[in-house]
Amino acid sequence: MSALAHSRSGSGAPLVLLHALGLSRASWAPVLPALAEHFDVVAVDLPGFGDSPPLAEEPSPKALAAAVAAFLDEQGLAVPHVVGNSLGGWVALELAALRPLASLTLLSPAGMWPGDTPLYCRVSLRGSRWLSVHAGGLLSRAVDTRVGRIAVLGQTHGRPTRLSPAQAKGALRAMATAPGFDAVLAATLHRHYAADAPFTAPVTVAFGDRDRLLIRRRYRRLHELPPDRRVADLPGCGHVPMADDPAAVAALVLASAGRGAVATG
């Protein structure tokens, strides 16, 4: 497929950012300035989201990872650091099985459940999609206020008032207009991440203590990850933590990439 829609900023070692289901590369905006001070940051719209066209084939996480791998080849990004949030974390893990990566930072990664996608997650995601499509105007007006941002975005963000009204509206618009949302959600329902192929990139995984989507420990099984993984907490953060605490997320990425630099140095 053609190169995925993306934005690029900063200089240094390449760092690729992969967003959550229903969002776009714009979700990384709160942490981009800090990351661009240290990296050549490439924020990508996954196929079917933002400005990237959907895949012609079933968009499973492995297929999405293959599309990202092709994009990396097109861009000449041989061994980048990769950060993935939610679905993006699952895609990052599948990507690590396809090609060398310098490091992996997983923020509330999806797919770490034992069988099918949990019913609670399915209902929550379908509900968010339905509301964004059918009540988008009402929700857009609501997020002009602090109370409205809490009500509308409180499930995905631990501190939704830290989003500006414009950022909140952008998130709602991304959810409502993503042409690949339904197909990608359907492609994940009867799948989970399984470490079929070993990889050597160091892994750091973090969950926010206000994550209201992956609320149960059995949604966060980590035994499929390498034994030397590092697990971190993001206090005050939700499922999409970048706007909740940009400094903490940037520091986590920097430390994780530092492990990768040591491993490959």
C-alpha cells in the first residue's frame, strides 16, 4: 500500500508512535514537543484511521503491523524505537516479530487478555463509536466545558480536563470518521496477542491507575512478554495517558529507549 499518513518532527534516533483504536496520530500531540527534543519522531495514522486508507484485507493486528513494516521500509527507518498505545501497543508487539526494533514502549496495550476481546471492552468501544457518530454534535458542544470533558472522555482519560476543547473535539471527530474502525474492531474480537515469534527488543509496559477500559488484571496478562520486561505505573493517567501527564509519558519513553540504546550499543 502507499505510505501511511504521518507527521515527522525533531532529530535523533527514529521513534515511531502508534495510536489507539478510534484515534489518530493527533493523540500524541501533548508529548511531541518533549520527544522531538531527543528523537526523530514519526507519528503514524494506522490503516483506516486519521488520513490513512483502510487495508483491502482483514485488518488484524498482524496485518496492521505488516502495513507499518512496509511503511518503515519506505521511509528508510531500519531499527526504530516504537511506542504504542492500546491497539497501537498490540500492533507494536506484532511488528517486533516482523523486524528488528530498538525498543518497545507499551502504554495500556490491548490484546493481553487470555481469549476473545472481553465483553466489557467490546461494549465500551462500540458505545463510544455509536455516540461519536450519532451524537457527535451534542458531544462536541459538551466538551467545551470542563464538566462536559469529564463526562464524555472520563473513561479513556484519567484527567480529561487537561485536554483543550479543541483536542477533545479532535478525538471525537477521529472516532466518528475513522473508516476502518468497525473492521479493525471486528478483526480483534476473537484474537489476542500470543508470542509466536521471539524478539530481542527491550520492552517497557505501563498502565495508568485510572484506566477504566482495561480495568481487570486478567486484561493485562504480561506473561507473553519477554521475562526482562519492565513494568511501570502512570499515576493519575487513564487508558490514553498522553494528555493526562505528558511529562511522565515522555520520561517513560526516554527511559525505555535508553534501555534499547544500551542493548544495541
